[in-house]
Amino acid sequence: MLHVSSIIALTLILVASRLDFISAFSAIVACINDTGPGLSQVGPATRFGGQTDFQTWVCTVTMLLGRLELITSFVLFTRTFWRA
């Protein structure tokens, strides 16, 4: 559930930053799963070079969430983790 909700939320953030839906969705899926290029504006021919700085940062955070695994990353944001 965390995986799907993260993909939806991060895709909506990229769509809000004026990236088309296909490019935004495929960029987030490619970043969170570390699978390589996406489709359309983030495809193999253009890669991620046409993105704005904000979009690049969103994809960078998404890659970190995918690499560190979602559960481990979200534990850092809980209060009980920092109380010990």
C-alpha cells in the first residue's frame, strides 16, 4: 500500500509541476524501482535532461525512497523512532 500511494502522490507532484501524466508516471515508476528510462519526455532518447530542477529533486528523493526501501524510509518520520 505504501508503494502504490507513494507512486500516486509523487506522480501528482510532478503533474502539478507541469509535466504530462505519462512522463510523470513513468519517471516515478522508473525512479522508485530503479529500472532505467521512462516514457515520453523521460524516455531513452531524452532521458531526464529536460526536467526542471524541482522535478529532478522529486525524482532524486523518489530514487532514495526506492533504494532505501519504503518502510525503512518512512520509519525515519515516525515519532516513536526518535523517542528512543
